[in-house]
Amino acid sequence: MTFELQSSTTAAAEQLHRKLAALGQDGYDLAACERYAAQIDEINRLKAERGAVVLAHNYQRPEIFEVADFIGDSLELARKAREVRGAEIIVFCGVHFMAETAKVFNPERMVLLPDRRAGCSLAESVTAEALAERKAELREIYPDLKVVSYVNCTADVKALSDACCTSANALKVAEAIDSEHVLFVPDQNLANYVQSQTRKQIISWDGNCYVHHQITPDEVNKVKRAIPGIKVLAHPECRTDVLRLADAVLSTSAMVRYAETSAADKFLVVTECGLSDRLLMEIPNKHFYKSCKLCRYMKMITLGGTLDSLRNLRFEIELPDDVRQGARRALERMLELGA
Ligand code: 13P
Ligand code: SF4
């Protein structure tokens, strides 16, 4: 009798292939999964050797989830970064402002972003200079004015803010901050959503997420008509006319929890497409219809890039002390107010 010995890498590749092919997307044939399995092995070896942890945002590629120690939304990732213990290095598979937040909480650790081009259209829409100017102008009119910045902004914008917020706690923070007038930067859609839920005056900024802002009510209505009873879950970065059609307006991780616990089994997930991958992998018995909108910044992070980042220790996030301390104050305030 002859026995065929299968190498552990081939077995891992086949297992990965079964898992990723189930997502029904191109790019996950067996050859690609063999390459990914080898990269995953090497990343895990380097993580142990260097004492590194990998934090990944919900929008990351599914193969990135395979090397992540933690996957979450911006709020969960900020909390997790604040609690990192016993690691020398944090590799952040997400976008620049998220890696900066990890650095704010970990000045003594090396924080790496695998691709330095991984920015965010929202973060680009507000500079510290423009915010300082607008804040001074508005304080003349509203002396009690407070600035709440959505975490999708740079650390120097956070440093000029009274508190930060994420999509998971924006309303709570705006309600809890001790002012009736809140300048809310930089997402106008999130600001409008908060305004629709509070009696305070929310003054918005002219910024948006290019991914969510392009989604139209027409696209949502088409799916609602085609699939009666489908539950629509929308991210608050979507336009107001899209949010009006939603059954629930939620952060990315809150969408996962909602889909898990809801009695419904069909959902239209109105946010970046990557979240549907996480939903399909974690809740295979339900049906998810997606927006097919990809964030080009999030997708700049690849498994190969993550391996290269760990191997060559790049690209390191650095922040001046005063900016780091100012941003930390605003982030800590968010955690207090949004708790
Ligand atoms: P969440 O905080 O809901 O994960 O959103 C982050 C983000 O960038 C959405 O576009
Ligand atoms: Fe920024 Fe939008 Fe991409 Fe989120 S999805 S990182 S808000 S550009």
C-alpha cells in the first residue's frame, strides 16, 4: 500500500481556498491561496520572532483577517490599541489615521502601517490650520463652542479638538459634551445624522467619505423592491437620503452584531464592500447583499505588503510629542463621554 504525504502548507492552502472561495470573488484560486498560505506562515513566524501584534479594520481583505490578532471598527481598534501589553510592535492593517491613533496610545512601541499611501478622503478634508481658523471664527459667535472630531482625521486635527468620536459613539459624545454648539469635523453626513438625533446645534464641515457618499437612494430602493423584507443596514457616513431608507444606522462592528442577533436572514449592507466578507465568513447561514463599493485606501494593504512591513519594519508612524499628547487628550475624552 502507498501513502501520499501532503505537506502542511498544501493542506493549509486547500483549507484557505475552501474558506475564501466561499466568498464568491475572483482572485482566490488554489494558486493564489498557496501563495497566501506561505505568506501567512511567514507573517506568523515573524510576529512571534519580533513580538508583534496585528490589528485589522473590518474593511480589510479577507486574507488579512487570517493574520489579525484583532479585527474591529474604529472604536474597538482604538480601545484595543490602548490596551496592548507585552508586544514590541503593532502592525496596523487599516488606514493612516487609525495607525496614528495606535501610536498616540503607544508612544514607546513601534507602530507600522504596511502601505504609507493608505489615507482617507475624510482625513484629507480638514487641516489643523483650517480648523483653527474656523474654530476662532465660530467662537466669536458661540463662545461655548466645542469641537468634536470624527476619528477619521489626522492627529494634529484631533489635538485641536475637545473630544473625538467614532461612528459608534458620535451621538453620545455630542450629547455629553458641555456645550450647546458643536463644530463637528470632518464628515458632513455623520454631522447631519447626529443633528437629526439631537436638539443641540451641530455645525458641520464640508467633508465626506468618497466611498459612502457615492451610494444613492436609487441603488438601495432597487434592492428593497427586488427583495421584499430585506433589512437595510447603513453606515452613518452615507448621505441623509440613503440613511432614511435604513432599518438601522450602525458602525461596521455594530452591523456584525446586529446581523448575528437579528431574527432576519437577509441584509443589504450599505457600507464598504469588505465588511460583507467578514459577515459571510462569520455568519454563513444568512444572506448579505453588498454595495460593491471599495475603499481604495483600505485595499492598499495586502498580505505581501504586511509581510514586507514586518520583515523590513516599515512604514513607521511617528508623531511629535505635543501632537501626540493633544490627540490623546481628545481620544481619552471620547472614551469617557462615549462610555
Ligand atoms: P467604523 O468605525 O464604523 O468601522 O468606520 C470606519 C470607517 O472608516 C468607515 O468608512
Ligand atoms: Fe476613509 Fe471612507 Fe475609506 Fe473609511 S471608507 S477609510 S472613511 S475613505
